[in-house]
Amino acid sequence: MSIFDLLKPKDATQYDDILIHDEMTLEEAYRAMLKLMAEEHTNHHLMGQLYNHIMDKKLAEAAGYKSAQDYVSKVLPDISQSALTMYSAVARDFSEPTARRYGVTCLYLLLPYPDAADLGGNHEEPGRDL
């Protein structure tokens, strides 16, 4: 299965609360964008957790692959290894609500900062350390 199989049009009623329509207000569009952004961060965090599980349990090696990276490159070629590495690192160090609030990319960029700045690092409120 490819990512393109997953992107086939779905029943419009599934997304009724975010359908674009002529009467949509700026506030409705804003709230829809926030919801979609939160879902994106949640999904990336979960993908990181799943990838960590595959690596920690050595599931790919048990199935005959050289590594988790080898497995992903063969069965999920539509996802970049660099993105998955970022999701994995954030999922190891931050909770899903924190990832949803701050975003996976921002948290990933913060990962080396506490050590470099000799800070302890608060993983639920990372902004307080800055």
C-alpha cells in the first residue's frame, strides 16, 4: 500500500466541520487550520512512537530486514528517513500533548539546546528554559 492509496477521496461527511464553503468566516477558517495543525503534530508524534517501537523491539530485524531504516525504505518509501528520525527523537523526549502544542519540528530543534546551554530541560514546558 502506498501513501497515494490512503489519500483517495473520502466521504465528505467525515470532514463536515472543516469543509470550505462560501459562508465560512475567518474565525472558522482559523479554527480549522489549528485543528489540522494539531492533528498533524499528533500524527507525527505517533509515527515516531511506532518507529521507536519497531527499533526497540527489533521487529524489522526479526522479519529479515537489515534494520528499521531498511524496512521503512522498502515498505514505506514515501516517508523520508530524516522526517522519521525527527519524529522518533521527539517521541522519545516529549509527550504527545507537548508535541501537539509546540510542534514536532520546533521540539526537534530544541533537543540539543539544554545540553549546549547547560540547562536541565523541562520536557512538558520547553519554552520556560529559554
